[in-house]
Amino acid sequence: MIEDFINKAIAWKTERRKDQPVFLQPYFSPKTAIIDGVPTLKKGFYRETSPLLSKRFEMFGRWTMATHGHWLSIPDMETLWDDDIRDDLLNQTKSNQIAAEDNWANEASCLFKPERLSLFAGSDIGNEKIYLLWLDFVDEPEFWVYDSNGESRYRNLQTYLEAFLAGDISASQSFWRA
């Protein structure tokens, strides 16, 4: 079922970019095995993958020009731990994430410990990103999405993709902080 939502998102993004130059069209890297789990922002710390995320990572690795930036592969997430990143896309994505953390007090990486967050998607040219928030006693991580509408929270990958495909930005209007 989640594969259907992912494939619909891929089809939608691909259709919208079909007339763009090749470097702006979606690219998919091969899938890689999830050996240790899903990397968090804390170097060397992994979270056990969830059923929905397992399906996503079984389909492909990195997806460029995806929803809210580039969806990162497991090796991409591990590379974010490095100080000297040779991949320009990942280097700039990390720089944008750190800039948001340093300059936006309510950014997820300021609110939660690094072992609670994974950078699922990020942009090398803007502030779009998706964090996975790993909470105790739930099967799936929450999706915290940042874009031009502000921030939005979704229960999991499926609820995020349902809203994305429906063009539903109402989550950005939900203020959960007092």
C-alpha cells in the first residue's frame, strides 16, 4: 500500500519536471540494505527501521528532486556525520540543515536531541527538509516537514504522502506550540 503512495508521488513529481533540463529531473540511486537501522543526526546512532520506512528503502536509495528536497539514502544519512563531505548535494544539504539549526529556535533540530531525529530529506538550494522524529512507544516516526508554508507535522510517511498528493497544506496551519 505505501508503495502505491510512493509511486504516485514519483509519477506526480516526474510529470511536473518532464520538460526540465536533465539535471533537474528526478534521479534514483539503487537501494542499499538497511544493516544497522536508520541513521540519526547523532553520529553512529541508529534507530530500528519501521514497516513503512522499510518499504521506502526497499524501493530505491536517494531520490533527487523529490518531495520537500531530496530523499536521502541510508549511506547519504551516514555521510552527513562526516566533517569533510565530498558529495556537493549532501555537503550543501548539511550546510542548510545546520544553518536552520543555528538560526531558527523552533527548528526540530533545536527542539530534540540528535538521537531523536533523522534527516529524511533535504534541499541543497533551499530550506525544504523532512525530519523523522523518533518517539518512544510508536511504530513509525513522525514526519516534520519544512517548506515555504512553514512547518507541518504528520503521523508517518503514509499520512505525509496522502496530504502531499492531495495538495493539502492544512497541517501548516496547525499550531501545536503554546
